[in-house]
Amino acid sequence: MSSTRIEQFIADAQAAFDRRPTAIESGLDVTDAALLQLRKACRLLAGADALREAGYYTLVIEASFVAIERTVEFRLLERGTMEPNDLPGTHPGVYREAAAVGIVAESMAADLADLWRDHRAKTYYQDGLASAERAQAMYTLATVIHAFVIGRSSQGHECLCAETGS
């Protein structure tokens, strides 16, 4: 494989993102930005569950962290606290915003930021090892936070998790 060939694959990938999508992932064909984040969280949880059962623990941990963030972003958008282009650009920023508007307590936001900094980054980028126990703990945390946030939403009925059993 030559670098020229790789450059072509990069161009192909860029072109795919530049085109209007046609075969959209199931459940994500919504125009509301808040619902899009909610449903991304649902799909991430469903994927994490399938991957957990298949033993892909690193991916489960990653998807669980991202599902928590998408769930919080859903609520920030739903409440009108933020606009889609203003969502926090950092992982801890999502948790800080959630605490600032009362989605979660400040202590919970700090604990989530610590968990992300101390373990997600280490597992994904450094020498931290993914295990079944760690993946299960993160998946459980993500599903509990998702249910907690959705339970306080007037749009909770839009959650796809009931359809997939997640």
C-alpha cells in the first residue's frame, strides 16, 4: 500500500462526509438537535451492550463514556441551555455544564470528570487495560445516568432504548 493510495482513501472518506447522507443509521433520522443527541446515546448504549457480550471491552468503555456525554448534551439542548454549536468542546466541560444547570450535582460532575481523566484516557490512550469488570461497570453507569436524565425529560418517550432492550 502506498501513501498515494492512502491519500486517495482519505479523499474518499472526506467526500463521503461532504455528501448529503442517504442511508442514515436507524433512529437518527430526526431534525431536532436534542433528539439527535438522545438517539445517538441510545445507539451507543445498544452498541456497547453488543460489544460487551462479544468481549470488546475497550470499545464498551469508550462508548459508555460517549453515551453519558450525548445524554447530557441532549438535556442541555432540550432545556435550551445551549445551542448545538455551543456544546462544550471538552469531556469535563460537558459535566461542568450539566452541574451548572442542575442536571447533575456538582459533586457528581466532578466525579465523572475524574473518572474520565483518570480512567477513560488511560484505558484508551495509555497503559490502562480494559477488562470485563471495568466494561460492565462503565456500561451500567452509562445506562443508569441515561435513565436518570431521560426520566426528567418531557421527551423521554423519544428514547430508543426501550425498543432495543438496552
